[in-house]
Amino acid sequence: MKNYKYNEFIKIAKKLNDFSIIPLLMGSVGLEVVTGKWWDAQDLDIHVPGDRRGWEVPPQLSIHNWKNIMEIMEGMG
């Protein structure tokens, strides 16, 4: 089974890894990879590390390296 969204995740993950950001694949695409079944994924759900303090942190500070993540994603189109 060719999973184009999974391949895109791998491209994104490699770029994020260059900045020591380790993403986690989630959602329907993650289920497709794990189960081998087609879940008709409409998007790509990626989790990136956040502040361990959780809800105590203001939203704008909760995701580590947000500026780098935005620059990477915008650079990839």
C-alpha cells in the first residue's frame, strides 16, 4: 500500500529532526501505518513536543521551537 501522506510525514519529520524536534505521527495516517488498513485520511496529524508543565503554560509558549517549526513548514510549502 502506497501511503503518500505517510511519505510526506517522513519528509517533514526529517526536516524537524535537523532542529532536534522529534514529531509523532497520529490520526488516520498513523492508524493506516499501524493497521495496514485504509482509513481515508483527509489530513496529516503531527504531534510535536510541548512544555511538560502542560496547561500551566500560556498557549503561545506551550510548543517548544514554534518559530523553527513554522519556518520549516513554510519553507516546505
